[in-house]
Amino acid sequence: MKVRVAVFVDVQNVQETFERQGFEVRYDALKDYILTQFGLDEREVKFLAFVPYRREDERRIRLIDALSFMGFRAIGKAVREHPDGGIKANMDTEMVLEAMELTPYVEEFILVTGDSDFVPLVDYLSRRGKRVSVLGPGRGSTSVELIRASDYFQNIDEIPGMLIPRHLPEGASTYGR
């Protein structure tokens, strides 16, 4: 069976958005939803998760391992920390290059992100006859331009069982963008 659909999960964007709102993301529920909603057999789908991490962040390393065991191709990259304390933690370039490489082999792309940086990628894929769906955070967290560029948009907040309440320890923070 040929891979028909590629699912690209921008873990940094999704995690940051929902952690700020006090939620934990269940990627297994996301995967199950995509298979069911789009009427797909798991053998027809290539699931990819792009995950920046700090080497000392055991929680993020465990997430990468968990994603791998769930059937995602987990693509990790160590974050770059700048001398001023800032952090470079996105994987936009890696996602775009991977999508461009897969374009000849895949009929449809599902991007799980709200990041407007992917509008040019959506346009590129659309010009090549690919259907592009976006599953993104709601409540104004997904770029309107990204929604407009896509063929289909689904609000992640509405996916049953995908978000569970999370209680961060006081003073805890997520990665910077």
C-alpha cells in the first residue's frame, strides 16, 4: 500500500500554545482522530513530529520517545541557546525541506500547526496539486492567513480527548520561540 498522506506535527507550536492555556497534548488522540476523520488506514499515512529539545530536558526527551512508540517519525533537534539567554527552538526549515522531498510521493498533506510561517509551504504544495489540511489551535492561535491558504481547517481544541488539563509548577515555563 502506498503512502497517500503525510502528517507534519509542529510540536513546538502545538505544545507552546496549549501549555500556556494549561493543557497537555495527547498525540495518540490526534493520530487516532486523523485516521478516523480522514478515513485512512495507518499504512497509508506517514506521521512526522518535529521536536526541538534541550539536552537536559528529560521530559522533552521522553516525549520524543513516546512519539516514536506511537508511530510518528520523531525528528528532533537540540535548541540553540544564545549568549543573551534567548533560545532558537523552531524547526520550520526542517519541516519545509521534508515536505518538499515528499511532494512527489504524497497526495495530501496535513499540517498540525498554527504558524503563519507555513503559508508559503501550503501555497507551494497547492500549486503542485496537493490537498493541504491544517489542524491548528483555536482561540485566535492559528494564523488567519494559514487557514485561508489551506483546503481544510480543523480546530484542534475541538478534537475529543486531545487536550487534558495540566498543572505547571509555579514559575515553570515552556521553550521560547
